[in-house]
Amino acid sequence: MDFDQLTLTQAAADLRAGKVTSTALTSEALARAKANTDLNAFVTLDEAGALKASAAFDASGDRSKPLGGVPIVIKDNIEVAGLPCSAGTPALKDYVPKTDAPVAARLRAAGAIIIGKTSMHELAFGISGYNTAFKTGAEFGVRNAYDRALIAGGSSSGTGAALGARIVAGGLGTDTGGSVRVPAALNGCASLRPTVGRYPQEGIAPISHTRDTAGPMAATIADVALLDRVIAGGDDVVPADLKQVRIGIVEMMLANLDADTETAFQAAVAAMKAQGVTVVEIEMPQLAGLNGQVGFPVALYEAYDDMVAYLAHTGTGLTIEALAKEIASPDVKGTYDGLVIPRKLPAPDNTLLDARPIYDAAIRTARPALQALYSDTFSGNKLDAIAFPTTPRVAIASNPDSSSLENFGLFIQNTDPGSNAGIPGIQLPIALGATSKLPVGLELDGPAGSDRRLLAIGMALEKIFGRLPAPRRS
């Protein structure tokens, strides 16, 4: 078995057919995790628990289960019974939930073997994964599967790195403004940010109930569709007929691209057209303005009340002030101390304003207008999706500067608007950059509720683009 090319779908099929044991797959995943400690991909590796679960599956497991015996990983802000759930922050490092979050419970009920909890940008507040609270390697920060000097992206950093490094073929992250799509793009794997509300959110350390969602991340879109079916139900997704697909491209989402991303994206668009996809240029002039009125106001205001409620749920007795006091990463500490705790938002002149009225306006006026803009754009142009480069750049150097506000804004430039509208988006890898040899990703955002249609289109497209080569081992 070529583990570098293994997919969730193939692993599940081989386990069903008796071609491989869960113990063999799980042992290999654990060995790869331990051989890649320099990735800083894991906060907790549950070797004993995973081997016990895989042995039990081999002895008497139900081989009809869709994920029976398949090893996966779960981001460390999603509760898994009996394992610490740190949300990437020191104050929660000893919190051990007694029950699984519903999304984790559904994967486990489908037969998945959870090998560990993956590292993340602290409290999910960032795109770099440069977390100074936890590390297994010599340096801080979750590292890129293709180049250890570079960021893995965030905030679902460890899941992205573990997938890119071929430790496992699937897992879970969470996404508020790009957090399953950015690390998937930078590590060459696939992901879905589902329509908000498609998955249950209980048992997940939050930022914003309006914007947060768990999201599947995997080797391929077909694997993402398998995870989505386990969590949300429904029949198998079959690849779409690309001759029946209409995709829009928005000029403003092609800003700030590096040369590798520009070249790969244009080649991907040409390849889609060659397969019969109708590609149309569209305009969304109000997009940036409306998105700016929603993004920070909603996330930073809701972060306070939602975290207070979550801390009460944990039973740890922690207050939000005590949590904030122990934050390790300077960028997250600054956000919490300067904005979240005092309930303030920055004004254009760098003064601070009371967040509540700005938040109320965002929820009452700007977000509905943003959602209407998307709805009207999709229907008016008869679009299945809007396509754009998931991130405008390939992975950048991993260091404290990678967490700057400028880099944060740059890397969520294209993922944030759809997040704020609550619509679904898939990320699929399209190429290794011609110069950088680093993964480049393409995102498709679709109308609210069109998750399965997006997955069907993604499954058809990945037959064109193929899977990226595995990282070269040093």
C-alpha cells in the first residue's frame, strides 16, 4: 500500500475488503506522526487509545461502517472524550471533556479511529499557526508539510500539516474566516467550509456563533464528501457534469497574487474551460465595503459572550479574564486584551469605539445586505459558484511576523467574504507553484445550502487537476 497516495475513500474500501487491518493503518499513521515532530502538528497523540480502538475494530468491528477502522485527526478546539481540548491556549491545556462534540461523535460512530488532537493558531484567532504555547519540534509554530521553514496556515494548522505530510488522509478543523481553507490550500489538501448551521457546533471552543463552523479536511474532495456525508447525512455525491457548470470570476479577488498563484489559477481556469465549464466575469462592487462592515465587528464582539458561555460549559471555573491572562501568542494576546475583553473596535483613526452599536448594525443591516449581494449575484448570473485563488500567496516564512495584521488580512482576503455571508466554500489543490514548488489552492464558493453541488463540482474538477505530489522527505 502506498501510504503517500492513500485516500480516506481507498482506506475505507480496503478495510471493508479485508485487504488491510485498522491496526496496520493506525500504526503507520502514528509512526509518521512521531517521525514528523518538527511539524508541531499535534498537541496530543493518543497512541494507546488509537491502537486499542483499531485492535477492537480488527477483532469485531462493523466493516459496513463508512469510516470503519480509518485513522483521522481532530483539531484541538473540538472536544473528544478523554483527550485534552486546549483550543491552543495554556489556560485550557488540562481541560479533558467527558463527551465528544457531536461532529466528533458522528465520525467515531462511523468507525473512525481518532489518533490525536491537532495544534492550531491560539484560540483560532489567526492564519499562520505560529503558536508559542505548544510545540513538539525545536521551533515554535505549526510548520508547512512542504517546507518546514514556512507557515502551515491557520487556524486549523495541525490538521492541514498532518494531511499534507501524509500522516492521515482526513480530519476535522473549524472555520471562522478561512481556517479550514487556508491551511488546506498551503498544505495541498482539500476542505469544505459548510453552510453555517449544516453541522452542529456544540462542544467546540468558539469565536463567533454567527461565523463559526466545523469543517472536514482531507486528501481529496471525494474524501471531504465522505466526511460530510457522515456528519450531515445524505446519499453519495457523484461528480458533476462539467458541461452543465457555470462559474463566475470576480476581478477584485485576483488582487495581491504572487506569480506562482497567478499562473496556477489562470491555468486552472483554462483547464476548466477546456472541459466545458462556462466561465463568466462578474462584478461585485459592494463586496469589500459590506464585508468590512461585518467581519471584525461580528467576530470580535461575539468572541466575548461566546467564550464566556463555552467556559461555563467546560466546568473548569475559568473566567474569560483568567483565560486571557495566560494567552501565549502576542498577536492573540493583543486582540483579546485590546478589543475582545474591553468590547471595543478600532476606528479608522486608530481610536477605540464601543463595539455594540457597530455589531448591531452589522447583524441588522450589513450582513443581510452581504447575503443578498451573494444571492443576487448567483441567481442573476445563473452561477453554480464563484472561483478564486484560496490564498493570494503561497506559504510565507514562519516566525512572529507571520502573524501580523497585514498578513492576516492578506491571507483571508478571498476566504472572508463568503464566511461572513455564511455560504459554503470548497478548497481544492491545483498545482505546485512553478518557482516555489509550494501548493496553490482554488476555492469555489456557492449559494447557501449548495454544499453537495459544490462537492460534486469539486469531485469532477479534481479528476482534471489530480492530486499534488507528496512532499519530498529530507
